[in-house]
Amino acid sequence: MNLPLRLPRVRVRRPWRLAAEASALLVAVVVAFPLYWMVLSAFKPAGEIESSRPRPWTLTPTLDSFRRVFGQQEFGRYFLNSLLVAGTVVVASALIAFLAATAVTRFRFRFRTTLLIMFLVAQMVPVEALTIPLFFLMRDFGQLNTLGSLILPHIAFSLPFAIWMLRGFVKAVPEALEEAAYIDGASRTRFLWQILFPLVFPGLVATSVFSFISTWNDFLFAKSFIISDTSQSTLPMALLVFYKPDDPDWGGVMAASTVMTIPVLVFFVLVQRRLVSGLGGAVKD
């Protein structure tokens, strides 16, 4: 008896799926093209950068722009200052936001809703509108020309978003788990750091990414609060060394911008798994 011959199934993609994939690819190209042009310009010789007919490639790549960047005497100090400021903001804002999110989620107290609304309103205020008041505040506290004048404002601006986001993660942890921990003899402190903290850690990673990027790329506060002591400047200020109104060094600007991007990419690679789970949602009961 001859068995019927089974042909392999050919998976035909629907038109809407092809359109969605094409749209996603187009968006990815549009987003990635400025980064590609930045890196390309960093390797281009000066003549090609200033050419009236720019080309999206180069046949004579050079490292001259990077040599000028790393040849700057203060560039290493700027880099370390940026790492110190960004690292401090990430750690401090994550810990404070975790404790605050736990407090507004697990405890009932007066003005709790008002406090949450204030966090939400704080996110709507533009940073530019608060720069001048913050300048006078830092001056009165004697923090101008110090890294503290950059750390404190960034912590304050990172907290509202972090608290709102972590609140959902803390709320998603079942209260039955907390009660079971207390029955087993765990104290509130032990439950907080040994049980609750690991469960909401993906959310902490997600919020840390946003606070790290905003702090690392900050130029407004660095330009406003670091006035005379250049040893306290951060990496974005290094771009001003290569930008001169009369004769800007675009190769140096692009090379310095490329170097600034590397720590952000490294940070993403280190936290990408936690970041995906953190953006995907909280723990389910």
C-alpha cells in the first residue's frame, strides 16, 4: 500500500506581519544612522569631514581624531569624574527609590496619595526651568565647582520616575509571601533585603539605565554648576575643547562623542538580561 507523500508546509507570512517587520527595520535604520555617522566621522580624515559632498563611507580611515582626544591632558580626569557621578547617582537613586516605593506601597499613612501625585508632577517640570533656582541653591550651600552639585540634582530628578516604576514591582509581590516570611521568623529588615529586594531587582536595573544615561550625557548642569574649577568637569564638557566657533574640530567632537558612547553600551551589555525582564513586568502571584 502506497502511503500519501506529505509535502513540507510552507509558512506564508501575512501581509500585515511583513509590513510590521519592514516598519521596524526602517525605524531601526533611522535610529542607528546618526550613530553610524558619528563613528564614521570619527575615523574620517579632516578633508572628508569638511567636504561639501559627504559620503557615507571612507576609504582612508584614520585615528588622528582619537589621538587628539586622548592627547588632551584633562580628558582622563573628565572620564573618571563622569564615572563617579553616574555611578553614585545610579546606586543612591536605586536604594532610595526602593525604600520609598516600599513605603508608599506597603504602608498606609496620611497624604500618601498626595505624595504620589507630587512625584508625578515633579516629572512634568522641565529641567531648564529649575536650573537657575538650583544654581542659587548650590551657591548658598557652597557646592558650586564640586561633583556634589551634579550628583544631588540628578538624584532628585531620577527619584520620581524610579519610585513610580518600582511601586508596580513592589505591589506585584504577594502580601502572602511577606506574611509567610514573618511566620517563619524573618524580621522586616530581613524580608526587605533578602526577599523583596531580589524580586524587584529587575525593576531596579530598568530604572538604573535611565538614570545612568541622563546623568552620563548631562551637559546643562555641568556647564551651569562647574564654573571655574575645570578639574571637576565631566566628560560632556570635553566636547567644548574641540568645538571652537571660528574653527571647530568636528573630527575631535565625533571621536569624543564615540568614546562617551562606549560606557553606555558596556552598561547595556552588562544589564541587558535584567533590563528585558524589568521592562517586561513585575512578579506575578
